[in-house]
Amino acid sequence: MTLRTAPSPGSRTRRAPGPVDRARRIRTRRRLRAADLMVALVWASVAAAVALWLASGGLNAVTDAASALTAAGIVTGLIGTDLILVMLVLAARIPAIDRVVGQDRAIAFHRQLGKPALYLILAHGALLTVGYAMADGSNVVTETISLFQGPDMALAYLGLGLLVAVVITSVVAVRRRFSYEAWHLVHLLSYAAVLVALPHQLSAGGVLADGTLQRVYWIGLYVLAFGAIAVFRFAVPALRSARHGIRVAGVEQIAPGVVSIHLEGRELNRLGTAGGQYAIWRFWTGVTWWHAHPISFSAVPTATSARITVRDLGTGSAAIGRVRPGTRVSIEGPYGVFTEAHRVAPKLAVVAAGIGITPIRSLLEHSGLRPGEATVILRGTDPTQSYLWNEIGDLPGMRGNAVYTMMGARPHGLATWMSAEALSRGVTISTAFPDLLNSDLYVCGPQSWTDLVIRDARAAGLPEAQIHVERFDW
Amino acid sequence: MRARALVLGILSSTAVLAVGWQLGTQGETQPAPDAVAASTAGTSTPGTPTVTPDATSTPAPSASASAAATAAPAATPTPTVAGGVSGTFTGTSVQTRFGPVQVQITVADGTITDVTALQLTDKDQRSVSISNRAAPVLRQEVLTAQSANVQGVSGATYTSDGYLSSLQSALDQAGL
């Protein structure tokens, strides 16, 4: 490792916890409380779905095998739909959720719910068909045909088909056999899938009958989920884009396949961007207008300018590197919890690899760092990956803080985040960051590399709350 | 902190479920406003849900019947001897969310001898099959009890409520 800036002489003295730390502790406590409440709310909403059925006297209707199957079908349908609505809320980019847990964790939870929700909805259809068939003394095929002729049932089957398509493309897309853009378009079908299922929920069965509180609650859930999406995914970004009038000012190639896009607009400082955040950008050219991309700010916006830096990871982001100055840009965001606001510890340890430097750059720019507070390691395989490195040491806040670089390939056959050279010298995460356990660790880089850093940090005894990660995947 | 989320989640879920269960067991289900709840039709334990298709009381829930369904209750009482009233009495047509329900009773000497369903819930295929299943059971229960004071058929709440409600109005006309 090479030392890029000299640490200040006072960096070794331990600082007593000051008012900054107390404020940080209070903020952390509030945030964790809000997160716990949100988790409890999800639990309660699932319970409420079952309670709807209980309140309609559902238990009394269970008398034999057929009615038990029918009841199970109703309950799985209610829970499955509730989970899908929860998924919509998680994906709605509600500011409160982003502030508390971060959009990436919300989406991770959204993804976890996908398959269980689909299984519940499939079970709902299967159980009810079998239950009805048993009660009527007919068979499953006849019953399905008869169900299909019900007023809203054809729509419900359509919704089921769409839901299957959405989940399958998501699972395939996660395995990278699908482009992000195509997956995104198919994913929008989930809105249609949820909406067309609503009529049969209200007209068939007795749980959500006219004039009942259950019906009011259920419609309220739908309004909440779709309202959140309409407001936070469509209205707010549209208004924000119109208000700030963002355009491309220039595109600067800073390394092979890596470009910094300079943006200009009105009152960009009022976006309220915190260092380390990202936004989802849409460039209005003929080839790029139909897909939006999450890209980190590589500098905190000023009143008139902003800068984002992106490496072409897919065909879509490659096209972004070719946009012309003057191109209109719309923004969704800023989002993200890879910010100073989520710090809990007195010191700061930072590791960035490759394009992961972008949020790190703006994070460090935005942090009011004292001398000796931060230690930064910049990691690259070869000199082509050292983009923006020269800017780090020049940041005003980095005065008196150490920046190290670790260049070189990882050793073959060893799972490590360090270079072979550093490893051979006996460097570990604890020697790289001597005050690690008193630090917030901010990590940004490729997924597998990031996982290895976190593995080492955990092994060194760093608490989970002090580990902050920005993932560059979707 | 995860532990606190878990505890909060379990507590709130339990509370919500308890409220739902309480509402559900508080006697009646909440009836839809357009379905006149029969005073006696509970959704509590059913009697004998043995479905025996009864040839004598084939319900004919046809679309043509709905035109006549709203006609004023017709009663043709025959003056009789001491024993009691005789004749056929048609109950009011009761609207449910799955279609109107109307029944007619035949009374001989103060005894209900037959119940005919003039119209049963028929909004869709599913309603028709529920009606076909419930009507024979309800008829048998009414003939046995000689009143509308019988248990409804489980899984056929709306049909049962409408059936017994219409039946009660027929009984009222007959003065039974």
C-alpha cells in the first residue's frame, strides 16, 4: 500500500465522545425504532388479512374437508395479495422507507417476498378449485370451467398468468439471462396483474362483502399501495425533473468504459442530495429514453451543476456514455443510505474498489471530517482502475486524514479482497484500519469483493450497525 | 434490534388476529345491507350437511323467474275447518349479493307440507351450484322444524339467509 497523504500528528490520540457522537446515537436509536415498527407493520398486515376472514365468520364455515380446503384457499389468497401489496409499497420508493432502511434493503426484502407471494396465490387458486369441486361433487376440470364463467374470474386468471410471468422473468433476470431493460418492462406488468385481480376479490365470496369494514380496509390497502407508487414513482420524479430542468453539460471519458457526465440545471442544491447517494436517471435520446439507470453522484451537486460517474456494465449504460450535451435528463431520487446520516461510530473507515469510488468520493466530500477521523483505502487491479483517485486527497475534508492505495490483482485461488502483494506483507483489515472497531466501515465495489471485505470485518468483530454497503446491482 | 421487531410483530399480529376472531365469533357475520338477515339464520354450527339431492324440490333458478320474483306476495288461503289455515303462501323476494331468493310454502291444516324455491341465488355458475346444494337441505330442515328457526347451510350463507327470510314472510302471511 502506498500512503497518499500524510496523517496529521494528532491522529493517534483517542478523542473523547463529543456532542456529535451523542447526536449520532440518538439518531441511530430513532432510526432503528422506525425500522422495527415497519417490520412489525408488515407482520400486522399479514395478520390483518387472516383477521378479515376470521371476522367474516370464516371459522364457523369450516365443517368438513371441502369447506376446510375452501377456507384455506380464501386465506392463502388474502395473505398472498397482502404480500403483493407490501411488495408494491416496498418498491414505491417512499422517502420514509429509503431514509430508514434504504431502498436497496427494501428491494432485497421485496425480492424475498416474490416467490412466497406467488406460491400463496397459486395455492389460492388450486385449493378453492378443489374445495368447490368437492362441495359440488364435480371434478376439478368441470369446476375450473364453471369458475371461468363467473363475472370477474376470467380477469383473475389473467392476473395470475401475468404474476407468473413477472416472477419467472425476475428469477431468470437475477441469473442475468435477461437484460435489465427487458426485465423492467415485464415487471411493470405486475401493476396490471394486481389490479385485474381486484374485481373478483370484491364480488366473489363473502369476506369482502359490500358495506363491511373488511371491504373498506381492503380497498384502503389498494389505494395506499397504488397511491404510493403514483406519488413517489411518478408524480414526484416528474415534478422534480420539470422543476430542475436538468440537461447534459458534457461527457468526460475518464478511463476506458468509464465516463463522468456533467449535468446542469436549476437549483440542483435543493435536491437535498447527501454525499454517497444515487439517483435513477433517464436520458431523453432516441435509444435511451425507455430505460432508467441508478447512477451515483460522484460530487455533491452545487446550485447549477452536478456530476455522476458510470462504468458501462450493460448495453444500456454503454449508450449513456454517448449522450450529447444538451440532452434532457429526468431524475428519480436522490436515494440511498450510504451517507453520513447513518454513521454510528466516532471514526470512519472507507474501502472502495473500481467504480465503487463514485459514492465514496461524494460521501467524503460531504462529511465534515476532523483530522485523523478517516482512513481510506482505494483498491484497483491495475492503473486503469484508478479513476477519481486523484480527487480524493484534494478534498478539503480529507486534510489530515490518510488515503492509502492498494494496487494489484488478487492472488489466485484465494478468497480475499486484498492484492496478492498486500497479503504477502501480512496486511489484514485490522492492520489496514487500526481503529476499526471504533469506526463506521463504508464499502463500495463489485459484489463478490464487497462480500469478502464484510466477511473480514465481521470476523474482526465489527458490529453490523457499523457496516455500510452500497451495492451496484439491481 | 431484530428481536424487538420480532416481538413487536408477534404482539401486534396476535392482537389483530384476536380482534378478528372476536368479531367472527360474536354471533353473526356482518350481513350485507342489501341482504335482509333472517332473524334466525346464524352461521354457527350446521345441522346435517349431508347433501341428498331431493327430487321433489328441484330449485329452478332460471333467468325468466326473476321477472315474476318481485311480484307482490300472493296468498291463496282457503277457509278451513277448526284445525288451522291451509293454502299456498309466497314469501317476499329477498335481494342478496348473489341474486334474489324467494320461496313458497304449502300449508295444510296449519302444517307446512312443502317448501318450493321459486328463485335462488343465481348470479353465476358457482352461485347456482351452491343453491342446488343448499335448497334440499334447507327444505328438509324447515319441514322438520315447522318454522324458519333452523340453522343455515354452511358455505351457503347468503342463500340460507335469503331463503329463511323469505320463508319467514310467507309464514307471517299464513299466520303461523
